[in-house]
Amino acid sequence: MTLLAQMTTLARQAKTASRALASLTTDEKNRALRAMADALERDADGLKAANAQDMAVGAQLGLSAAMLDRLKLDDKRISGMARGLREVAALPDPVGRILDQRTRPNGLRLQKVSVPIGVVVIIYESRPNVTADAASLCFKSGNATILRGGKEALHSNQLIAQTMVAAGRMALGGRFPDHAIQVVPTPDREAIPALLSLTQYVDLCMPRGGEGLIRAVAECSKVPVIKHYKGVCHVFVDRDADPAMAEAIVLNAKCQRPAVCNAMETLLVDQPVAAAFLPRIAARLGERHVQLRVDETAAAILSAGEKPKAEIRPAAEQDWFTEYNDYILNVRVVDGVEAAIAHINHYGSAHSDSIVTRDEARARQFLAEVDSAAVYWNASTRFTDGGEFGMGAEIGISTDKIGARGPMGLEELTSYKWLGFGTGQVRT
Amino acid sequence: MTLLAQMTTLARQAKTASRALASLTTDEKNRALRAMADALERDADGLKAANAQDMAVGAQLGLSAAMLDRLKLDDKRISGMARGLREVAALPDPVGRILDQRTRPNGLRLQKVSVPIGVVVIIYESRPNVTADAASLCFKSGNATILRGGKEALHSNQLIAQTMVAAGRMALGGRFPDHAIQVVPTPDREAIPALLSLTQYVDLCMPRGGEGLIRAVAECSKVPVIKHYKGVCHVFVDRDADPAMAEAIVLNAKCQRPAVCNAMETLLVDQPVAAAFLPRIAARLGERHVQLRVDETAAAILSAGEKPKAEIRPAAEQDWFTEYNDYILNVRVVDGVEAAIAHINHYGSAHSDSIVTRDEARARQFLAEVDSAAVYWNASTRFTDGGEFGMGAEIGISTDKIGARGPMGLEELTSYKWLGFGTGQVRT
């Protein structure tokens, strides 16, 4: 069987499963999810054995210690997956919500109701627990999933999916569609473009990982892709910022967890307060070993006074576009909120940006004109997260304009349809 | 300048305009739209002269009389465009609606608000009034438009857009962004893939027209495309249908306007009522000169009794997939609602489908399991239309699952963003 034929079979099976998934009741879905959680814990030894195979291959391939750690499944991580599944079972069903309702003058009643998207392909790297997380969120939202994890995690991912499917079948019998959760069975890289060419079966692809992976997926896909390429997030300290609040937000946005997409990469400081604010924040960032890449104005200010502990170097043009995911921060002095907005819309990644100010008019302008998925006034960018937004769980964050934008939870894994309830209405 | 460079300039200008459009007030947008309407009527002679150029070229190119009629602009059509613009001015502003609102335990207040999508490319055929309609809907929803009509309408389209832009500038002065409405200035076919490769500037493409055009656009586009390829719509007459209601709905769905996408192409009749219903409906359809393409069971029933006036021939496999847009109807006898659903999900185009029945359980199953943008119970498929749905205006109909689905009005031309209102919240 050619790779395309193999992917076509996988995708066609998923489409068939998606029809059956759409008609499961909330109770059936929750029972299946709880059974899956129990099964993962019960089969922990099997999962660890499959994972040991992956770890051995990974070590042979020369994966770094950090990569191997991400790949590893131990009892704690397996219980973590099971707990995640039970949490998803406890969340409200996102399918069947009435989003709009109207009765037309001819008596035709229209309802806009949420429905599953259908077949969702999730592409991700290394960590096998993503397999259980993503599959459970898709299952709860009535979608069939095709999972494509890192090739180094293939055994672990396949066994996680098999365990979940077997448990679902035990819980629901013939009502559980066998192909609700599938793992792409080959590490062949060409499987991805083949799968993502099947617009008749696949409704959505969500790539998660580094910018390179996501660009490659978006480039080859014929099906819609929801994604964020990177998180180049900004904090703008306005001339009317409370300095203590600005300092707390900047330190949090940069240092609380620098490796994540909603961490700040560039600090913009308003000209009138730059001389006062910059030396102070540079000292604090220096204590945390943050390297600063600064524009000329900031450099002049920082070289004038007491030398801060932070390592300082000039920022290159490319730096303003860069997601460091590290203890590195770009710093630029801008003249006013409009310059800040222009910088963010030009260099940013439309992810998460914040203004610190006491001035409502400038805050409103920033909130309106910064073209990003999440825009904050007097809060850290680090809140862009499904859990922090109260979504209960998150399958990803989107910076797209079509479909979901910002953190994506269960509701964002649904589409909608219009239902028309008539009494014989015809169009005149 | 190469074609790609030319398209890049167009798209970059549109992106800049979209930022300015996003901050226009509702009143400003409405004033501009009314000024544009007045200008189109005032410049009717100029528009007719530009259109005469297009008509002359079209006649030379050997366009059919029907094509030439679609291309023509006369006083009536120009007032129609102006009236359309005034109607759009009167509709509620779709931007700035609060779609969700929540306050987190830490006091962070989150608002999900509707925002313009950004830069929208509209690709369509012949009729120049689409230029004014599409541009006005995009303008009201705060989007910059790049319009690409049929090459035979280029002079008309360019002058319509220029007239609208000049009027907008008169009404709003410097607040009106010069590149809010642009027409692709070249008939070169390669302009479309060039434009739709510019993911950094273009947010959405909406192709409108025949299936060939739409497939070509979807195939080449790197930006999201919202579309429907075709409308293969069904009416299923269930065993518990009211026969008179079924007859009225079938006749309406097929004959009221056969050339549109929400007209019925296939009639499915439930086995137990086929012998009674089919001869009767065949006679009525025959009176309207509808050709029937029937499966074997229907053929046997129709050849048994009095010969109906309708022309009858056997349906080929391909016919079930076909949008005729004509007085042709496929007819198939199916055994029960599940067979009807399976037929529709396999052969249909996920556009509009209807069940006629008095049985609520079967109706609910049909509404739930038919995977189409609009699903009706006891009503004609012909209602899938922005006007009929009370949207006020329609820019297209989508059968996609990501983004808008079903009729698309002003609200469907928006995306959303999350605003976070804090008092210094940081993540712990």
C-alpha cells in the first residue's frame, strides 16, 4: 500500500468514526473518558515498557538529556495523564450549545448550534502525554483525532491510543467508534503532506511545536490549519504607568517562565519615563541574569548611570522579530503609545501584548489597535493560557483570524450548524 | 515591477488601511457608505461609459447574451447598488460586540470582543454590482478589501471602487484610508496565486462563482479560504411525512429558482411511501418540465402506473454528486432515515438538506446526523440565504467547518480578540 493510500484509509476511517462520535451523549463520552483514565493507570507497566523501547532508540539516536526527559513516561506522568482525562470528563460538553436562536416572520425557527468539527489532525513533538491530552479534548468535543507525535515517541503514543480505544470500547461497547483515536503508524515525514492533502476527510490540522514544524505544516497543508508560529510578546510601559506595577509585570512576563510562548520578548518604554524606569528595571533583570538587547536610546540611558548587572548589547533588526524563549530581552524606547502600537503590529507575532498605564484613553487605544489575539491593560502577558482563562483545559493557542483565536479549549474545538424548524414553509 | 511585487504593494497597502479602518467609528463608517451611495448615483453616466467599454470588449470576445446581460450596468442596476450601500449603512455595526465576559478569581477581567478580520480578498465573476456589495459589507465590518472580478468587467469594477473611495475621502477626509477598497488592476490570471501567497498581509479569501473557479482558488491559496464548492441539496420525504407538505416543499426546493445553490438536486423518498408519493410528485414535476434521473426502485414504481409527463431516465453514479442548477432532479428510494442520512453525507455538498416528517425522533436524528451547514425539518432548502436568515445582507455561503458556516452576513466578516483588564495582576 502506498503512503497516500495508507493515509487515505486512516482519514476515511476517522471520518466514519466522527459521524458516530457526533451522536454520543455527554454521559457516554464522560464514561468512556473515565474508563480511559482507569485503563492508563492500570496498564502503567505496559506503557512504561513501550516507553523504554522509545527511550532506548532515543538514546541511540543521541537525543539530548532534556529531550529524553520530555520523552520519558513514569508513574507520575501516567497518573498525570489519567487525571487530565478525568478533568476533561468533568468539563461541560461543548457540543449542542445554542449559539443563536431566531424566529422569522414566516414562522421558521432557526437555531445555530455547536457541533464537532469532524476529523482533527494534531501534529506535535516529543512528549507522549500530549497524545492523551489532545485525544481526550478532541473526543469530548466529538471529534475524531489523528495524532502525529515525534517519531521518537511512536511506541508510547501508539500504546496510549490503543489503551484509550480499548477502554472506550469496554465502556460503550458497539457505540464506541473504533477509529475515534488513531496514531499515524509510520515515522515517514511524507505522511504529513499526504494526510493534509485529504480535504474530503480531514477538517482541521493543529500543529504544535517549534516555528519550523508549524511553518512546514502550514506550507504543505490543503486543509485548514489553526496555529501560532511563535510568541513575540510585548509589554509597553506608558508615561503614566505606575512604576512599581510596571516593574512587577515586566519581571513576571519575562522571568516567571521564559520558555513559553506568552513570555515577553520585547520591553517598550515610553520616552518620558525611560530615564527613570530603565536603570531600575535593568538592575532587577540583571539580578535574574537576563541579557538585554537594547536600541540606541536605551543604550545611552543605561550607560549614563551606574552600570547595571545585566549583560547589555545592541539589538539587531532581526532581534525584534525573535522569540528567544530564554533569559534574553529586547528593550526599546518609543515615543508614545502610537509608536508602541506600530512596533508591536510590525514586529510582533499577534499573540499577547500588554500596556501598563493609568491613562484610560491610551489604554483603550492600545487595546483597540494592537492586532493580537490577547491584549492586556495592567496585567502580565503570561495569562494567555486556557487554564488562566477558565477554559478548564487547552489544546493550543491560535494567532489566526479565521476560526478560534487565543487560547483554545473545548468550545474552540467545535464548529456550528444551522437548524431550521418549519411547519411546511416554502420560499415565495 | 513584477506581478508579485505589484500584488505585494496592493496587499501591504490594504493591511495598512485595515489598521485605520478598525478604528473608524460606526457613525464614520455609515456616513462614508451613504456618501458612496450618493456618488454612485451621481456618477451614473461615468459608470455607464466605463461599462460600455467593457460591453464592447465583451462582445468582441464573443460573450453570450446572458453573460453580456450580467455584465451590463444601467440606471436601474446603479440605483440598486446605491440602495444596497444605504441598507448596509443601516445595519448594526458587527465590530465591538462583546461575545464573552468573565472575571477570574485573581480579579483579571476578560472580554472577548468582535474585531475586523483585516484584509479580505474577494474573487468573483462577471456582475459588476458585486464590487459595490462586497466592498460595502467589508467596509462596514472594518475590513480592507481587494476585489478581483471577471476580466470582462475590469473598467466597470475599477470605476466603482474609485468612486466609492473618492466619496469616502470626501465624507471622512484624512480619516478615510485610501486603500480601503482596491481592485486588482490586471486581468493576469497569475495575479491570484501571487496575491494568495501573501500570508503576512492577506487574512482571508472568499471566492464566489462556479466550482471550477473555487477549486482553483482553494488549490493555490496559502491564506484561509471560506467557500462552498457547490450546492447538492436534498429533500428526504420520510414515511411519516404529510404528503401535501412534502409535495409543496419538493416543488419549491426544485422549481422556485433552480439555478441557485440552495435548490434541491436530489429527492430521497422513504420506501414505505414511495409507491404512493412518487407518481404524484412526478406528475407535478412533469408539469414544470423537470427531468427526473431515477434509481431502479423509483423507475419500477414510475413505470408501473400511469406514465407521468416528466422525462425519466436512469441516474448514473455521478448524477448523485451533481449540481444541475437546472430543471433536472435525481430521485432515489431509500429505506429509512439512516439510509437517507448516509446518502446525504456521502453524495451531498454539506450545504442545505431537509427532512419532511411528522415523526420527531426521526427528525431529530436527521438534524443531528446530517453534516451540513443548514438542516431543515419541514421546510424548503431554499431558505439558506442571508436575507432569509435575517442577516440583512449576505456576502456568501460557507460549507466550511472553520470560521463561518452557512450564510455569511456582517457578523461573519469579523474575528475576535481577547481583552484583559487588570490592576497589576501577575502570574504566580
